[in-house]
Amino acid sequence: MLLLSRCGPSASDTVQNFVSPNKMLIASTDTVFDGSQRRLGYVTNFASGTITLVDVREKSVLDNDEQFDSATTPITVGGNPTDIFEWRPDDLADDTVYKLVVLDQKNQLLFIIDQVETTVEEKATLTHRFAALGSQTLALASKPVFSDRGRLSSTTISSITTNADTQNWRVKKSGDGLWKVEGSVSGLQSNRAESGVPYSSDDGNVAFTIFEGDRISTTDDSFLFGTLKASPLPLNGTPETALLINDTLYIGDRDDAEIEVLDLKSLTFATPIVLDDGSGKQVIPSDLATDGEFLLVANHGEGESIFVVDLSDLSVTAFTVGFVTRALLLPSESTIAYFLPTDLLSVFAFDLGTNTLSTPDINMADFPLAAASLVGDEGVSGTALIATADNAVDLVDLDARVRVDTDAGDDSQSIVGSINFDDLDNSGSNPSLSEVIAETGPKQTWVCTFEGVVDGTPGTGGVVADTLFTDATATFSAQKIQIGDALILFPDNPELTESHEIASINSDTELGLLTAPTTPSSNIPYVIRVVGVYTMHGSVSGFQTNRIQEGITATSDNQEITLSINPATVSTPTTQGDHFSFTILQDGITPIDLDGTLPRDIQIFEQKAYVLNQSSNDISVIDIPNLNLESGIN
């Protein structure tokens, strides 16, 4: 039995409350206990196999085990908890507030935990009670969390073997070099642990070995872990993601490219939904969302498709989007699903009405990692908060599909990083990039190359007929080729290489040349270069039609950047392939900077956004009306 109480941490309590947090559930209703109205949040700690309880209003961590003297003991589930849901079936017992549904990826298990209101000696408490689901009772342990009380130590505990009852354990180093072992139910053990020697508790139900590592432990260093006896439900595969709709849990199985369909009331699996786009590439369902009629499935595998499942008959349609998707966001009362790709600095909108990708997409300053839409009291419908890999959160207008500046008084331009020049042939070329102004646009790297190769070449299928040059596979207009560019035939063969000025672009596959080539007439390798100017290429914005002439101010196609290159001296002119590079470090739109690193999940409650930071193991809290960072939870 896990009793939830609230007590403040002691001055010496340095327990790490979050260990690689990855999902957060905020209860839908308040719970009254300990004389206060509370809104509970449950945070899954993927690496430690635990669930941390928080009071989201008070921004404090709660204790689930009042028998243990740690102020912030989590709930143990073992393995790697990857998803958590609140379930309110219509046949709840009178004393049950709601049920928690938890998925363990490592052990392929599902837990259902009842949250029950109780009174113990006139003190209101909460009990989190594991329901018996499977036919077998399992003994599980969380990963030990180390508290370093002295100099830096690298001490670890091996995998824990357990048959102990549900309780929490502390392993603490004494002044004599041995370790005291104490369980919240089993009490202080007479057997003490010695580093490097296999340990067993008094009753033999807990066993492990302590390894000192390169930096040995010091007095009062300690480990905390939990043990659990429960009867969870075995799953049919490895859960990557899940979505609860009424009493049905849809589980994305990363092993078999399927969606497992589980009726939580009967604990029976229906026929799985198979995800196959016909490409033969691996599919991993990464995130799920629904509008009530359809189930949308993002794909974190090798394929470039997303899937739409009709919930009325569970039929599946695959749509190729051209990128790998990691997460998605479905705003309430909308027919648009927003996909966050793993390999693009953009957010893409998918229209459920037409089953097409909508344009324009939303250009981001860095890779989008997590998102939450603002509806009702939290904000205006059609806006969202999107966390990115540069440890910031952007406010996004989903209807206009643009990022919004969170600092209305800040009209500063983008910040440009250091400018580098590469003299490709070491001939002493000395042009200079005198000015770069970045007005708007995404964070990216730009390269400006003198007489650079036009994007999309080289090609290999050229055909010569007098002054006509054709390539049936080319798209010359899309490649932004211009009259005056040079067609270089056989560029890697000095004996055959010819250069011809392009006189006309007749079609996507045909060019007119100023002079007729003398080389063989078919299967000609070639490149197309600009002449006497620089090409512009952005890592996000791509190859530009506009070129740069030395001494003349130039802009990119959509005016994202403006720059000027001063000419080289006559004695050391710029030569083919010389190039400048620079990075736009910020794009002029101010995000909300986080105090953590690697955001993993966002949940919204009462005009505050709670951002789980997986690397820094804490929660950032954003005040939504004022768009500023408050003190967080750690």
C-alpha cells in the first residue's frame, strides 16, 4: 500500500526527484487531502522506473510513503515507464477517485493503479493501490538513484534481484566504510553491504552489488530504490506510445509495426491494427492523436509515411509525407494534425478533411520536440507552445502557421555567428563579407560560393544535338538555372571537359547553348556553374535564385538575409569554389528560454505550462498570460 502524504524536505535531503522524465499526467479534478485542495501531477521517470507525484499548484514534490523518512519518495513500477493515463470507467468504486494506467516499455507490462481516498487516524491521505491484472505476481525493483553527499563519486549498484514486498529502500555509507541497508517495511537490516561484494538482505529477498568506480564513495553517500510486488498485465509487444479513448487503450508496438487494441474493462486484446505503407521500410508508431473519428499515427521508423485509422472500422490509410515524424499535436475541435519531424526544422500540418499536407509549414528555430495546444482558459484556440532542441519554447499561431514573438517590445534583428572564409585553392584570394543583416527566417547555416555548382547537379544523362542539351530526368527551371550560367561537360575528365554558356532555358529538360559541343552525343556527365558571381544556399531555406555579385548588396529570395561581399584585389582574385559560411544563431523571434535542457513533454494547467526537461531532470513552469518563466520543480 502506498500512502501519499505531504511533508517538506529536510535540509539534508538531496534526493533527485526526477530521472529522465518523459511523460506527465495532470489529474482532471482536484483531490482533497491533508486539509488542502490539490491537483496532482504524475511524472514518469523513464530511466529509474518510477513515478514522481507533484502538486502542480504548489509546484512541490509529494511523498507516497509516509513510513519512509525521505520527503519525496516516488511510486515504483520498475522497468522504463513510457506512458501514463487517467482512466475513469463508469463502474468506479465509491472510494476510488480515478485509475492510473501505466505502460512499462522495458518489461512489456501494463499496470492499473487505483487512487483511493482514505482516512488514517483522522489524517486525510491517499492510497495508490496496484490492481491485480495478470495471473502471475511479479517482484520488481526501480533503478537505484544515487545521492552524492561528499566529494564527487561514481559509485553504482548492479541490477537488483528482489522478492521483497512493496516498499522503499535506502543504502547509506557509514563512517566505517560499510553500507547500512534499510527498508520502509523491512526495517534496518543486520546484514551490511560491502563495496564490491554481493549483498543479500536478512531474509534474502533483496540482493545487489555495489561498485565504487573510478571515484569512490564517501560517508553519507546513499542510494534510494523501491521494490514492488504486483500482478500487471503482460503486453503483446514493446510499447512505444499509447492513447486512451474511453475504455479502449491503443498501444503502438515498436516490434511489429502494429497498434494493439486493449479493452481495459475486460483486459482483452482485439485484432491489432497493422501499419504498412508498402515501402518495406521499418515503421515505429511514435505518437497517437485523435479527433474522435480518426486515430492518427506518427512514424518514428525508417519510412516516410503517417497513418490515419478510421475508428469506425479500424481501416488504415498511409500517407507519404517525405520525412520521419516523431510527434504530433492535435488541437481541440480542429481537423488539422501538426507533425513534428525528427529531421526537419519545421512543423507540418496535415488536413484530415482532404488527407493532404497543408502549406505553408511552420519554420522553427531548432528541431521541435514536444507541443501542447492552448484551448479554453489557457489561451486562444489555434495557438500552441512548441518546445525545441535549443531548450526554448515557441508560441505558435497554428491558423496563420507562424511563430509569434513573445517579447512585443523587442524588434531586434537576428543574431549572426562568426563569418568564415575558405580559400579553396590557397591562391591568396582576399574578398571580405562586409555586412550580414538577418531580418527574419529560421536558424540555419548559409554558404555563399564563388562560381558555385547549381543545386541539383551534377547530372549523368546529358544528350547533345548541335546547340541543344537535354536531360530527360532534369528539372532545369526548378534548379533555378539562369541564362549566362556555364554548362560543364565531362567535368572530371580533363581531356574531354568543355564549358558552354547557357543561352536559353527551353524547358525543364532542355537548354540552349551559345556554342555547339564537340563531345560524344549521349550519357554525358555534367555540372552547371554560375559565372563570375556567388551562389547562396541556406541549410533550411535551400538554394536561392538570387546570386551575389562582388561590390553589390544582395538579398536572399525571401529577404531573410541581406549581405555585401567586397571584391578581392586584382592580384589575388576570388577563384572558383572559394566560399563564405556563417550561421544565423537566432531568427529575431524571441522564444521563452527554459532553465532546463532537452524538453520531452508539455502539459498545460490553469494558464501554466509544465515542461519536462529530460537531461536536466526537472520541470520548467511557464506563466502563459505573461509568457515568462517562473520557478520550476526539481
